[in-house]
Amino acid sequence: MKFTLRSLTLLLKRGKVVVPFNEVSYFYGQMGAGKTSIARLIDYCLGGEIELSPALQSEFVGAAVEVELKRAVVNLERPRDADRVVARWDAEDGSYQVSVPARAADGEVIPDTGVENLSDLLFWLSAVTPPKVRKSKNKEDTELARLSIRDLLWYCYLDQDTIDSDFFHLDEGGNPWKRLKSRDVLRFIIGFHEERVANIEIELDAVRTKKQALTASIAGLIRALSPCLKASGHMKGGRRARNPATAPFLLVEKGSRSDFA
């Protein structure tokens, strides 16, 4: 997926400031010079939230970022406190401008494309079909939802306030929502993710739930029958030869057979 930043434009009351990007861009300066603000303004243009620095609070009007994708070079402009982004790009059949929701989908904005928000637009201009993942990681009957470009941005910007060695959020003791969402992102990146995989996971969870229910039923049945078995002498010393929680057992009497499962 081609995604190259070309420039960032700060729209200020006194004018505008353009920050060009090269193949590799390095920013340095004293603390408070605005290095972190550059990354956060890019994130804002791509649908994120922003907390303006004291230097920008009185001057900031909006920001725009120019991104090179597979199908076009697109300019994404987002005014201050806006929940929509204005996207402009040129194509062989003309120039286009569309206003799309920064995050929440609000119906199709480009006919017959499935584009409902900024994330969908970026995938569409990249000639990539947004992969679908399980909307809920805990419910087996949950619907599938499209993976967001915001999920991929986890690996493009490390917030210095929360940076640590757990880059992929896969630590078992970490945030479970981020861990499961991160797994979806990694599968997409390595080309492993398909809707069929998501459906298989749903089926697997259903089998696991059924197994747990059957195991609990078997254990309950054994507990209920234990007094009778002890009284009949088929249990000695309160022990059974097999584990009823993991497998059925067979009680054999002379001349007859009784199965418990």
C-alpha cells in the first residue's frame, strides 16, 4: 500500500506555513519548538484528535496534508474543530473535491464506491479493499466491520508519552482491545487477513464455547452420580480411574452395561 507524505500546510490567521517532506525528513530543535506538533497535525488531518500547543491556540485555523497514493496525490484539509475533511485530487477524467467524515461513517459520499469516511477514501485511492474484521472480539455472533486506516497509524507514530518496548500491543497483560485490534492490523500487513479467516475464528469460538458447556455438564453429572457409585462399590477411596471433566467414562456391571457421558 503506497502512502507517501509530501507536505504539511498550517493554515494560520496571519497566513500559512508549508512544511515539505523528503523521502526521509528529520526535525530537530529546542524543547517547545514544535517538533511534536508536526506529527500531531499530520495525525489531525488523517482523522485524529489534537490538543493545540499554547503557540497555536490563538493562530490555528486549520491544517492540510498532501499524500501520494496509488491512484492520485490527494490534499486533505481539515479546519479547526471540524469533524469532516475536504479531500481534493486530480484524475485523468478531471479534478475532484469531496467532504468526508473524519471518523464516523455517514453514508456513501462517492456513488458506487463504498466510501463513507476518510479511511474508506484513503483505501479506495490506494486501490485497496478495506479488510473486514470482527466488530466485537468477545461475541461469537458479532458482525464484521471494516478495518480503519487509523488502526494502521498505530505503527506510524509513537507518542512519546506512552512509548515503550511493547510496540505491537501484543503483551498478554496489556490492553486487551488494543491487543486484538493490533492482531487484525498485523494480519492485514502480512497479507494473511481474509473475511474467511474472520468467519473461521467465529466458528472456532463457537466450538470452544460448546466444549466448555459439555465439559461442565459432564462434571456436574459425575458429581450427582458419585454417591450412587460409591454406594455400589464402583468407586474405591473416592477416586475414579478416568477424569470425567475431560472424557466420558464407562461403568460395567456383570451381565449388563451402563454408559455415562
